[in-house]
Amino acid sequence: MSKNIFRIIFVLIFSFLTAGVVLAAPPVKIGALFAVTGPASPLGEPERNTAVMMVDEINKAGGIKGRKLELIVYDTQGDATKAVQAVNKLIKDDKVVAIIGPSTTGDSMAVIPVIEKSQVPLISCAAGIKITDPVKKWVFKTAQNDVLAVMRIYKNLQKQKISKVAILTVSDGFGSSGREQLRLQAKEFDISIISDETYGPKDTDMTVQLTKIRNSAAQAVICWGTNPGPAIVARNARQLGIKIPLYMSHGVSSKKFIELAGEAAEGIMLPSGKVIVADQLPASDPQKKTLLNYVSKYKERYKVEGDHFGGHAYDAVMLLKRAMEQGGFTPAAIRDQLEKTKKFAGIGGTFSFSSRDHAGLTSDAFVLVRVEKGDWKLIN
């Protein structure tokens, strides 16, 4: 009898201790690199906010397989050197299993060698096609490729029978990648680039470049950059009396651009993820429910609308969640599961990754929008 009692007590103690080990499982550390301050903060701030919001939501629901997430965020300030320092800290000191961000193409390209050497999966929130083309084993992205954005603009120009354009691009990673795609695809769409101007990321006046464009035979202007530069371009173009259509890139796809450009934003068109016009989408759109849910949650928490850029971080967090649920918590397991992602309807589009495609989106991820009466209007 005493032996049986002893066995029962032993089993109970063992079970209690085992349960304690499970309950005491350490959090899963995820790193994040965002340009929370600096020139690229209109991208990085909503990305940081969204990542925090989604991780909080996951943890409140019990975490992933009973383990909570710990999000460690570093501000790159849009500086490639700071991004490299931060990614090394995340990997060597913080021991993260995966990283989301950076916000910009330049920062993303700078950290890729570290990521590939360390073999920790990265989901970039930047748009440059070179981030994932050619494919890097440990690098994925959620921002729509600039090649798709250029395609969307050029198709609209073709529809309007516009064949002569001027381009004005910022001299950073995002602008250089966009300029390359604008030039590469022009011939395919029978478009001639008759003026090719650039501006610096910190420039505060673009009237010299725009005066040259005004004096050319251009039928439309395409500006490629992220705020605040494009807003300055919009205001300068209005001051100079430029009447031809002005297109922007998806790099300004948020209400912040309209705020910065003011009345000069009116009529400007650009390719964007669907989130900024979620309420205008047909009920049949597979993303609509997710988009409206995200916009509502973000506004409730931060008192402003969720946007295109915050959506990149939403997708990155949710892709990691899915990979951990279906795979495991090691960097290798997460990477392998990310590559198997199929038909994940997120904010930026419906993602399907493969060993040959770590961007995962098609041209359907973009819609064309126009500023009308101080708000975004979907162009059908």
C-alpha cells in the first residue's frame, strides 16, 4: 500500500514539475528593424505600431503553441549603417529566431549579407525588387515589388494614350530601384522617357528639375520616392503651373502624403495596396475582411487609420505566426515553412512563396488610386 501511495505521489510531483516547465517556457524572441524616426518615419512608425499591436494580440490569445512572443524593436532611422549594427545586435546579443523589416530598400540590402551568413530568416518591409531577386535563401519580403507598381502606372498611361513621360526619382535605394524599373519597362509599353531627373533624399525644393520637365514635351510626370520629398514635388509642380498628370509611387501610399502635400495632392494618382481603399472594394475581394479588420483595430488603438506601410508589418508578423504554428521555433524551421506559404490573404495581397519566389505577390496586389477631395479614391 505504502509503495502505491509513494508511486502516486511521485507521479503527481513529476506531472506538476513537467507542467511547470511547460508554463515557464521562455518567450520566442522576434527582432524588428524599422525607421521609426528620420526621413523614412512615415513608413517605419506605422510598421512599428502595427508589429507591436499584432504581437500583443497574439500574446493575449495565448501565444503560439503556448509560448508568448517577445518583440525587440530597433530604430534604424533609415540609416544603412545603423541597420547593420542593429541586425548584428538582434542576432548575436538578443538571439532572435526571425527578423521583420527593415523599412527601406537601402537598409534591407545592407543587412542581407549579415542575414545570409547568420542564417536567421528576414521578412523585409521594403519594396525594391533586388531584395528578393535573385532569391536569397533566408530573405523574404511583404512590400509589393516596384516592378509591379511600374507596370500598374504604365498600363494606365497606355489606356490614356500617353507615350511621353518625365521621371523624377529620389537618389536612394528605393528611388534607384524604381528608376531602373521605369526605364526597363518603358519599351514594353511603348513609352518614351524624355526627361530623367533625380533629387536628394534631404532636398527641400525641386523647382529646378520640374522647370526642365515643364519645358519638355512630357505628357505626364512620374515621381518615385517616399515622404516628404514627393509632397514637395507636388507643391512645387502646382506652384510652377504644371498641368499634366502627376503620378507617384506606392512609396507615399498613406494619408500622411495628403497631409504633407495639402491641396497640391488633388488629382495625383499612384499604385497602392488595397488597404487605403478597403471600404471601396467589392464584397467578393478575398482581402476585404482582413483589410477592414486591420484598419479598425489600428484606428481604435492609435487614433489614425491603418495604412499601406503598417500592412507590411502586419503581414510579416502573421506570416511568422503561421510558420511557427505549422513548423517550429528554430530559424531553419521558420524559414522552411515560410517558403511553403500558399494563398495567405494578407494586407499587401495574397502571398504564395516558393523556392524560386520570396516576394510572393502578383500584379493583383496593386490597385490604382487618385486623390479626390482630400481622400483616396479607387480607380476602376
